[in-house]
Amino acid sequence: MSEIKRITEMIKRFRDERDWKQFHNHKDVALSLVLEASEVLEHFQWKSLKEVEEHGKACKEELADELADVAMYLFELADNLKIDLPQAMAQKMKKNALKYPVHKAKGKHTKYNKL
């Protein structure tokens, strides 16, 4: 069993023990995913690059909790939608490699349609 599948099963067990599946429809899980991602952003809002680096070190555990929340909703949503997340990620990396060939994209932050 892959690590993602094992963690997804743990998330589902936690959810199901509390009878929360009734609340975890695609829309609400997607909303929760975005809300948790926003909580990650709050850690960096209004900070200089130096302050961001310092905050990242000082608040590593809090950031880990927020990133875990994002990942848990992501894994659950993928499972609910019957998407094999590792396979989808590998497929997306192949698409990205075509959109951002090394010889055009290396060292640039330009969007693929402007390379």
C-alpha cells in the first residue's frame, strides 16, 4: 500500500468514526482545502523575505500543522472523486514538461504561453 493510500485510509477512518462523511461533499471539501491553504498564507502575509525566512524557522510546527490540513483535504477530495493522486501528479508532471521544456524555461518564471 502506498504511503498516500495509507494516510488517506487514516483520514477516512477518522472522518467516518465521527459520522462526518455526510458533510464532506466535493464542494465543501474543496472549500476547506482552499481555506486551509489560506491559513498557510496568513503566516507570510505582510512580511519581508527576511521575515518570511525567520518566521518559517520559528513557526515550523504551526506551518506543518497547516500544511497537513491542506494535504488531508487534498487526499480526501482525490479519494472522494476516485482520482489516483500519485498517478494524476505523474501525468501532470509529464504535461508540465511539455509546456515548460528545459531549453525554454530554465531560470525563468515566465508562463508557458509566453516562453
